[in-house]
Amino acid sequence: MRLSDLEAFLHALASESAFAYPKLFDAQHGFTGMSESDVSIYAGMVSGFATLSKFGPCAVIASKDSIASHRPLITQLMLGKRPLGIFSDMGDAERWIRRARRAKQSH
């Protein structure tokens, strides 16, 4: 995953008014080549979009080793702008997304 990939993704979400929908990212076999500068740029972009739209919950699925080493990066990328769950099991992530969605609908 590169900054340009995330930038294109954010613009696609914006054009479809889809930020408020829940997101599930399966990163079990993925990797990023993003630098600290790229993360800062992405964080700024997310902050900008967050002023225009509410963000729905986001579940990230990754290997246990990846979670341990990348939790700070994942958390920074999401910037606390949405409920964030980090999981090593797809089923756990899907259940969490459903609960988060129901909780949001009941408020």
C-alpha cells in the first residue's frame, strides 16, 4: 500500500459520500511502504475529510505479529476519527463491525 493508493481510496469514498459506512480492511497478507512523511500527509488528508463527513467504524484484520508491530501506525492512520477495532480473526472483526453499526443506529 502506498500513499497514492490511500489518496485514491479517500477520493473515491468522498465522491460516493461513503465515509459514514463501516469499513473492514483485510491486511493479513498486505504490507506498506509508507514513510513517516507519507503517514503525516495521509493523516492530514483524513483530518480534512473528517471536517466534511462523519466516519463509520473501521475494523482492520492483520496477523498477530503485524498487529503487535503496526498498531501505532494503524491507530495513527485512523486518527481517532472513528471507532477502530484491530483483529487477527475475520469473524471477530465482522462481529465487531455489526455491533458497532447497531450501537450507532441506536443513538
